[in-house]
Amino acid sequence: MSFMSSVRTRYLAWSHSTPLPDLSDAAPPVFQHWHIFDKSTCKWVFVQPSPLNAQGRSETSTPIPQTPNLQLLTWNIDAFGGRHEARMEGILSSLQQMLVNGNCPDIVLFQEVSRKALAYLLQNAWAREFWISSEADETNWADVPFATMTLLSRSRFGGLSGNPGSNPESTSPPTAAVSNGLFFLGPVWRVKYPSRFNRDALCCDIFWNRTTRIRLVNVHLDSLPIQPNRRPRQVAIAASLLRTASVGRGVIAGDWNTVTEEDMALAQKNSLTDAWEHLHPGEDGFTWGLDGTGEPFPPGRLDRVAVLGIRLVDIRVVHPQTLPTAIDSRGERIASGNGEIVPWSDHSGLVCSFVIDGATGNDRND
């Protein structure tokens, strides 16, 4: 990192009250906004993180009786398949069913979100009502055809202080208020690391008990066994982002594209805990290639969740269903459209539950 880039990173860290590492080979972070859908204007509008005072405390004295637990879903939703809108509809319907069953994730990390899939999600009534989005359009995607996005549950991360959009003359964005789950929004930003495919890490901070910072890093690491391998450096950068988050608590999750032997131990090499290996030692946990279409690559655990400073509770694989099919005269399912059975994605998702141990409210923004 050049001297000026280092100065810029330090300024951004100070101005956003967000501890950031100096990274020699990554561009300075690019901060963006959280968004909620405002019914009064029929638009996604940006919302400010909860204000913190000089000690890093949110400006509220609400008691904190609950257990700081969260559930996270990560899923590469396949930007290369057809019928983007229908596949996104299927994935959202599965989330809705999880909500009905009482086990809906609080955090959703998507990778390979195509522009068509993004447009569908942003127009979906259920997504508008229940989720806070890192994206309101394609502004943060530069020239890439697909990207990552993060969704946070409005019920766990709060509503708004005031009615956004109710005063057209106001230039002040709405501010996140305390939620029933007592988690608070922090900043959201992207870090562009060395990549052949112009990929980045989508980062955000969330807060428990007003001061306990948890950092989430949504990654789509470089694809294919191309040498030199960029994935080790990409994970190292993501891990450094976690370690600079106050006392160092957080999650790196997404499509790690682990296709070489070197990739398999990247979590351990960076002193992170691989959630699947920790909770299901010796089990495959494959998230890609199970349908036999991945040749010459065998089925693999391409999608991973790695943590630092938090306690893992559970992790499970969520396999994609297929788009609706027709029924023939014999009552058997047949492919619709062009005759192809279309899964929601070529990847399976992962749902991981964890607890924030030691969340005493004493983390500092040093």
C-alpha cells in the first residue's frame, strides 16, 4: 500500500469509527450504505448505522437480557445459469418457509448475484418487508456482471427512528433504532483484494450490547486452479480484517472455491476455525458437484464458514431444489421449458448458528 493509500485507509477508519488494517496489496476500503424499503416512497432508501458515542456505545440504555445468538446463511446462487428471476424466487421462497418454521437466518450472504437476480430480489415484496440490504441497485458493482450482497433481518437488527421518506425536504437518512434482538447496524464496505476476476470482500460490522463488534466478511474467492493461486492471499486479507475488529470477533463465509490441496487448510493457516470441520469432523459436507456435472472437478466443499472469537453451535448443508416441473399423463414429473431440469443453483447453501461469548459491552474502537 502506498503512503497516500495508507493515510486514506486510516482516515476512513477514523471517520467511520471502524478499525481497519493497512494492507499492502489491497485498495483502500470503499464504504457504502445499508438500505431498507420505504413504503411511503416505494423506494429502497439508505439508513445510517446506529450512532455510537465517544466510548463506542450506542446512544441507548436499554438493558440486554437476551443471549447473543445468530444464524447465518451463505449461498452462491449461480450467475451463469438461466432463469435468474425464477431461481431467485425459489431461494427466497425457501427462506420464507424457514421463517414460517421459526428457523429463518438472521444474516444472508449471497455470492454470484446476477443483475437480473438482484433486480428481482429488490422488487420482491417479502424481501422489501423483512430485510435490510447492502445493495439498492448496481451502483457498488462497478463493471462486474455479478457480485456479492448481504441481507440482515429487520427483526433482529432493528427498524428506524422515524419514518424514512416522510419528509421529502430532509437530507438526513434514517437511523437504525434498537431492535427486538438488540443487534445494531454498523458500517458496510468493500475491500478489493488481488483478483483475476475483479472480486472483493463485502464487509460489515454489527454490534451486540451496544459495543461488542462482530465483523462479517462475505467472500467469493477466485475460481479455478490457476497459478499463481490468489486464494491464500485473499483469505489472509479477510482474516486480517477480522483481527482488526476490536478484540477480533467475526465470520468469513461464502464461496471459497477450494479446488487445490493448498486451499483445504486456508482457515487453519490463518488461525481461523472451519465451522464444518469443527462440528462435523470427518464428514464430507460437499456443497458443489453432487449432481455429477462438475467434471473434470470432483464434488467438493467449495463453500465454507470460518470464524474467529465466537462459539459455533451448528452448521448444515441446504441443497437446492429445482424449478417447478410439469406432470405427464402418467403422473410423472417432466422438465418444463426447454426440457432441462433447472436447480436453484449449482451450489448448496450453508446455514451456521453461533453465539457471541464474552459479549460484555467492553469492546473499544481502538
